[in-house]
Amino acid sequence: MSLPKIKHVRAFVVRGGGADYHDQGAGHWIDDHIATPMSRYPEYRQSRQSFGINVLGTLVVEIEAEDGTIGFAVTTGGEPAAFIVEKHLARFLEGRSPTEYEKIWDQMYFSTQYYGRKGIVVNAISGVDLALWDLLGKLRQEPVYHLLGGAVRDELQFYATGARPDIAKELGFIGGKMPLHHGPAEGVEGMKKNIAMIADMRAKCGDDFWLMLDCWMALDVDYATRLAIAAHEHGLKWIEEAISPDDYWGYAELKRNVPKGMLVTTGEHEATRWGFRMLLEMDCCDIIQPDVGWCGGVTELLKISALADAHGKMVVPHGSSVYSYHFVITRHNSPFAEFLMMHPGPTEVVPMFHPQLIGEPVPQNGRLKASALDAPGFGVELNRDIPMHRPYTH
Ligand SMILES: C[C@H](O)[C@H](O)CC(=O)C(=O)O
Ligand SMILES: [Mg+2]
């Protein structure tokens, strides 16, 4: 069956929430004294927005086929990524069939390799790749998870990321991942506060609920090791992204250092099969956490996950809503998913990519039936009532 060819690729920038989930208003848990690599500077400790975490904004990529069908995706990267999509990547799609996603990915990656490989360029490539899969699903009238091989289980189960694992437990999630608040520069007092928070949540959640800690690249191996040993007493399930994503040697050391039974996880700021190959071959972690909108899109995630499977490792993608769900439901080595709590409290389940997506499914009692994904493409529509800016054209 021949599908209509790709007519046009467009890139827009949107401000406020959505894929750039750190772009939230004041008083949100996600911007409340979270430990980061910038916490060594007291002036950048209280708010991640103070050092520019939300400076880029959301990127929306639209791919229109000759019959007028539009596939779209949202990710981060804002205006610089919009430039790359319009001025560089679009040429590898227009006039082509949407079935050629392998060749298109290859050409996007290798044509930008001299200035790309990771970061914004791979965000842009991911956005285009996801929009292409959405278009393919819409043209074939099938959900993306069917195109990826079909569901291997009937439902997804979720852990929640947010400052209130105790509420996540009441909402039916299988676990709660808390942000770390104090980095090494806050000394012994900071370490005591970190441990006290874990102990407090363990007391509130009881013994059997999974508790995890997200360290957002803030630590060094020594601090992370001491934190892991102290947190083990309170049954911490995993320590996430403890150190710089560039420090593969540090991750390998940390994995050797943590108490038996505690998992080391990382990878949300890693990209492509080559980046994840480093994490896997150097035995840096137990679970890899690619973000589908940052690691190279679904086309690349399939390769990353096959590599992880061969190494006996789990793949639990970072956030990214429907873009993760359509993948997780199709893979045995992806047994559960993350739900990022975007409610400021966070006391309620609200859509992760609000206000950009319409029809975004959210977990009910910590679960989501595969049938909730049964709509063409990624099963969501773009909210065209929000202001979208197209800074570049071609
Ligand atoms: C809570 C973390 O600091 C970050 O905002 C989200 C994240 O890393 C995750 O969901 O994982
Ligand atoms: Mg994380």
C-alpha cells in the first residue's frame, strides 16, 4: 500500500508547561529548592528557573502529508530546535514517504553529526521522529503501539514522580519518586535534611511502597554513596541520576558502591544508541531511563531498548506521556512507566503535557488500560487554542 508523501514540515515554539515541564508558575513543587549541579552557587539554589531551566520552551513539530493528514509531536528545544527543524532537517522528509523513517532518521543524525550528537539537535530529531510516527499511525489508522509490535500486557502500571509519595500511594501508584532538595554544598545539615525527608516518607507510606530519589545530576560519587548507604536503612528502591551524565566512570563506581538491593538508574539526559551503549557496557546502572523526546525518538529508542534487553537491563523511559506509553506497553523489559505529577501540590493527577495535548490519557488508580491508547498515531490532538509561534520558515 503506498501512503501519501510528506508535503511540509513546520516547527513552532510554545511557552508555559507542556513538554517543557519545568516552565511552571511560582509555588510549584518542581521548582522548590531542588538539588541541581548549580546548587553549589547559593544564588541559584532556591529555583531552577533562576539559572534558566525553562529558557528554551516547548517545540511543536508538524508534518503534513499530501492528503492533508497532519502528524505532530511536542518536545523541548524551543527556538534553536525550531531553526534546526525548519532550516536543516525538513529537507530529509519533504517529498518522501512517511514509511522511510529509518533512512530519514539516519540522514537527520549524520547530516547534523558535526554540530549535534546530543542535546538540542537530538531533541529536534526526536520531535521530527515522533511527529513522523504520529503521521504514520494516522495514515494507517492505527495506534503507534500496534506499529511497534503490539501490547505485551493489558495495562500499564505507574510510579509517580513528585514531592508527595504519600499522596501518590493514596492515588494508587506503585511507588513515589521524590526530588532531592540539598546538594553537597549544603554540607552535613543538608545531608541530614535529605535523610530526614526519606525517613519521613517511609513512615508515611509504610514498608511496602516503593520510594525512589531523583538527584538530577547534583551529586558526586562520594556524596551519592553516603546518601545511598544512609537511605538504604529506609528502604530506598533506587537512586536516580546522582551524578553528571558525562561521568560514566563515576556511575560504574557508584553502582559498585551502593548497598546490595538498591538500584542505580540514569539516562534521561543521555541520547542515541551510542550514549546508552556506554551506560550499558560500562555497567553504570540497573535501569536506563531514556526520554523518548530527547534520546532520538521512537526509532532510536527501539535500538536502545534492544541493546538494554541484551544486557539484561530494564528500560523505564523518563516522563514524556503518550510518547512513552506507546513504547512501554510493547516491551517486556519495560515493566512499568513513570507518571510525572504536574499538579503544583502535587495532590491530584493532571495531564502531563497540559495545555498542549488534547485527549492525553492519565492513569486511573495508578494504571492505564492498553485500550486507552487505541486511537490513530499517539492518540492525542494538538490544542490549537494555545499561542504558537513559528519563528523560522523554509
Ligand atoms: C524531579 C526531577 O528533578 C525532574 O524535574 C524530573 C525528573 O528528573 C524525572 O521525572 O525523572
Ligand atoms: Mg529523573
